[in-house]
Amino acid sequence: MRSLIAIPTYQRAHQVGRAIDAALAQSQDDIAVVVVDDGSTDDTRSACARWFDHPRFNYLQLGGNLGTAAAKNVALALVPFDAITFHDSDDLPHIDKVLRQQRTMERIDIGADPCIPWHLTGGGQEPGAAAMLDIVLSAHEFLSADGRTARIARTLSIVDDFFPNLQFAAGPLGDWVLINSGLFRRTLFTRIGGYRDSVEEDRELRNRAIMAGANIWFIDEVLLAKYEQADSLTAKGDTGYLSERRLIDRKLVWDGIAQWRPGITPPIVSIDLKDVGISFASSPHRLSIAEDIAMTDKTRNWLRGSLRTLSEQMPS
């Protein structure tokens, strides 16, 4: 299994280096790492330059700022992987994070207990049969922008949009198990598509995966340190937890659940990227279009054009 750590980033030249070092230092030593620079205007490209010749590293610079969801979709669409996890540019993973997640994902001794109504999941899981894991999550340590710390391991938070009546034991604001730092099996994205354009993109994809019957495992150990900054999307005034934009996107997420019924697989979300181009790739020869993941024809043509341009720019 070939795992990929994707690091979407924007204006984090002062921090992204630590995230790259931590990703490349993972004990699963065949892990590839890609930084998707979402149109930064600071020195992010220069900060990443010292890894450009690393055999397991790639850096992609978008021609404009598309948002976190689009940056993640670029990684899904262009960088080969069997399993993928997303780290923020200020996340510090435990050295064994991906190794633990991958070995759990590869387990063959997990079965679907026939006492559970698997027909309601819509995932095609047969009762009593071996179960293949689609997502492996873990606990994490959280340091908020105001200095508070918390251990985030409340697994009920995974279904908070489906069962809000089970969430009374919630801790501090932000006490939700991270979905983006989970390890995702590639076939999940062939089943459900990519990220929807939203500041609640992780929440929306998590819910869609659950509605599609994804098999999820939780490792109840801290395998990631998460640092919220003053300029993090969850802390900034225009995109924070109580911002108008997040409230609008959250309502759209809830509307999606309201239209769903158990046993019904939700519609696939095709990757739809705006035509801003990829201005630079440190290793374009390692990129290829993911033909098995749904995307619009316009996006596919744009990516093909970008790959041709990047290849032509390579020194002969």
C-alpha cells in the first residue's frame, strides 16, 4: 500500500517546513509527501525549495487561491496513492502515525458482526464477512489559538450531524475527531468523489462517507498534535466556527443529511476546479491524472493542459 501525506497550505512560509520534516520523517519510510500551495504570495515556495530534489517529495503551486477543498482535490486528482491523509501546514504527527493507520487499514481479521443491520449502511457490506476499512482515524492533541489544550477523542462526534441528541458530553469548542488527518483508502474516493467547495469540506466529506457505508476505525491514541493559529480558518472572523460563511456552509451540509435515507448511497461529488492553472511543480513527472476519481470534463481538460505545460517547462 502506497500512502501519501498531502499538505494543503496558504501563506505559511514560516511554518510549513516543520510539517514537511515531520511528514518525511514518518517511520513508514516509503510515504510520499506533496505540498499543494494554494496560491500563496509569501515565500512558501522558497521555504519548500530545499526538498525539491527529495525522491519522495513534490510541491505544487496553484496559479491562484482556490480554497482548502480545491487544494485537497488537486492532490486527489494528480498525485498517485493507495491511501491518503491530509495534514495541515502546522500539524505535527507522531513518528508512527501513518504506519499505525496503514497497518490497521491492512488488517484482515476484522469481520462484520451479523448482529448489526449492515443493510442500512448502503455500503454493500455482507453480515459475517470480512470487513475492509475505508478510513482509519485517531485521537489528537489540540492547542487552540487562545492557548487552551485538549485531548480530542470523543468518537461520538463523528456522527454529530446525524445524532445531535448524543452530543451533550461535548467538551471545548472544536472537540471533534479530525477527519482530514485520518487515512483514507483510495477506493473511497472512487465511490463518493472528492471534496465539495466549502469551509466545512471535511465535515461534508465525513458525512458523505458515512452515508455511503464507509467502514471506519478509530485508534484511541494521540497520533497528531494540532495547532490552531490566529489566522487558522477556524479562528478567523470570516471563516470561524460562528462566521456567516461557515453557518451557510453548515446549513448546506445539514440539508444534505435531511435529503438522505439509510441504505441510499449519496450522489458522487465530481471534482470541479476553477481554471487558474498550476504555475509550478517540483517533480511534474511524478504526476498523473486519477482516471478513477470523478471530475468534470472541464477539470480533466484543465489538468491535462497543466501537465503538458509543466512537462514542457522541465529542463531537457
